[in-house]
Amino acid sequence: MCGIAGLAGGDAVRHEKTVAAMGDSQHYRGPDGTMHAASRDGRAVLAMNTLLIVDPQAMPGPYLDRATGVLLAFNGEIYNWRQQAAAWGIEIAERESDAHFLLRAWAKLGPSCLNGLDGMFALAVYDPRVAKLFLARDRLGEKPLYWRLDGGRLAFASEVTTLTGYGPAPLVLRPEVTAIETPTGVDTPFQGIQLLAPAT
């Protein structure tokens, strides 16, 4: 299943314990380990709950590209990662997975690498070269990703309840939420928390 969570903003590293707690709150999504990492510039902290599927011996995330400082938290599976690695000239070592490929693809190609991916995923990439956090979901939105703004910080997580633990988010029961079993669109029952739309 896997899960991701994190925070980005000018003082994100000061809230590293908060992000660790966010990751711990959804630990059951990643039985192979829950870890977190801060970016080199301190502007982002990412947590990841890892379930190893592609290679049970692979290292759990978050994943860091040492040369560029790009930091990745990843939930999902890229089906065509071996083909794309060959096409883009990206080396994959033994005991590495689709997440390692994605990290190197982003470091090499930036956000445009997403156009060549076939899979189901939700991801967070912090790229210190441009001092930006990127959030993305696959075309069908098979993997969840929620986000909220808090002043100058952006928080995100795989579960909406993880973000209610980050700060107050009053429950707002809109009629459309109670009218159907599965709400559509990007609104959630929690004030200030949104679902990132598929293919976004």
C-alpha cells in the first residue's frame, strides 16, 4: 500500500518531529518501515511508509539523489519503469526499484518524466535546485493524496486524518458529501483540506 506525508515551507525543518508523527500515524500503510528525511536546504521534510513489492530487499524511502539533493516520497507502482530506464539511459543497480528509477528520472528530466510513466501513484518530490515541492497523482487517481495550506507551509498526506492531526480542521458536512457514498471532486469533509485531483 505505502503512504507519504510531509511539509514544505521556509521553516519546514523546524517541524521535523511533526512530520515524523504524521508518518507514524499512518504506519500501517508501510509494514516494511516508516522513515522521514529533511531536504538539504531545510525547506521540506518528507515521510514515507514503505511496503516493498517490486523488490523485498530494496531500501525503504524517502529516497535522496545525492548529486542533486532531490528528495522523493512515493506511493504506488510504475509498470514500465525498466523500459523507461533503458530509454532514458538511467542506470538501476541491484536491489533498486521503480522508486529509485523515478528519483533518477526526476533528477535528470524534471517533472516532464511523469509524461512517460505508466502506473498508479501519488508522489511528493522536493527539488532544491528550484526550491519547490511537487505533488502528483496518476491519471486515474488510484492512489490518494490530500493537502492543506497553513500560512507559508504546505502539508500533505495519503490520509485525510493524518492532516487533521497536523492542525485544526473543523468538520464541515456539506449536503453533497452526505448524499452519495463516495464524494467526487477535490473537497473533503474537513475545512481547508483538499484531495489532489487525478492527473494533477
